[in-house]
Amino acid sequence: MKKNNHIDSDGNVQMVDISDKAVTRRKAIASGYISLSGIALDSIRGGNKKGDVLTVAQIAGIQAAKNTSTLIPLAHQLNIISVNINFKIKEDRVECISEITCDGKTGVEIEALCATQVSLLTIYDMCKYIDKSMVISEIKLVLKEGGKSGLYEAK
């Protein structure tokens, strides 16, 4: 039986055993975009009838990072120590950048990706009354630090 396989010798699905791994500082940054109309972008800058779009999206992203293990099967619960979600409003889209840090035995890549996706989905939800043609795209891991595999930076 291969170590760290999700299927045991009886064919049962199991979480990866991380009990022998060392606790280290781990960080991950993910990013993504939502393309939207000028009218929807203007509503984000102020005047959206549902409220402060980017603040609500930040809160949603923080909740998503904290609850990733309830959304993604076999993901471990992590003791997240920091979540930072920032937005950059561009000409025709909004960029979301999520940075997650924890001291743990496994990485926070999925938490960063989940936070980014949910933040962008929240923007979609709050602007869909204006623009139903919005497109969420380019969700990706930008950086990963810590753990056995060390540093990863997207090219």
C-alpha cells in the first residue's frame, strides 16, 4: 500500500495521515478575476443597492478559507492565523488576491483558492441584478511557502 494514498487496504476512503509531519509556517496566495460591465463596476465603486460589495466579498472569502475543510472532501481542518483578501479594480474587471497563513502540518493552497473563488462569487451575487454576463476566470495559485516541498511561485 502506497503511503499517503486516500484508499486503504480495505478499499475505504481516508484522509491523508499527516501525524508524522512537522508543524511549520505555511503561506499561500491565490488570485483570480471577475470581468463585468462598466455599470456593474461603477456599482462596486459605490451605489450597489445590496451594499458594500468588496467588504462583503472579503468577509465571504475569510469565511470560505476558515470553512474549506467542510467544502472540500478529505481536506484537513487548519488553524489559520491570517487571512488577507484584497481587490484591485481594473478597467473591465476586478482582481481578487487571497493570502492565507497558518502554522500547521499541511499547506493552505486550497484555502487560498477557495477564498478567492468565493470572494469572486460574492461579487457576482451582489452584481447579478445589473450584469448576468460576468465571467470568473484565471483562478490560480500564485505562491506557496513552507512544508516539505518548499517554495512554489507561479510563472
